[in-house]
Amino acid sequence: MTSQLQETINLARSLPLAEQRELLNILSVMIQQTDSLGNQTPAEENNTDFSAESFSQSWQQAITGKTLPISQLWEGIELD
């Protein structure tokens, strides 16, 4: 386990239970999306590169409440 992962786990443990559950739901969606990307061609995966900086920024937005309602996240996305 990397130190960055351990730090993230420690931070998650410090959250109130309701926020831990919300984080679990978010991670579940992320994992499902990542899993579905495995069925795409390499060209389609170019925009899904993980970066620690991006995660860190997103994490800070989440814990400070600077997030969008879930209904807005899906606006303009068409599902097959």
C-alpha cells in the first residue's frame, strides 16, 4: 500500500459516518465507470488518465462542500 493511499484511508476514517457512506457511494460509481471503460478501445481511454493532482483537487472540493448536485453531473449525457 502506498503512503498516499494510506493517507487517503486515514482521511476517510476521520470523516463522520454519513460522509463515509457518501464517499463509499462515490467510489462505487467511480469503480463501475472505470470497469465499464475496460470495454472501450484504447483511443476512447485517452481522457481517463488518473492523476494524483486531479484526485487531490477533487477530494478537497468534496470535503469542503464545493460540489455539484448529482442531477447536474449527468446533464447533457445521453445513455444508450
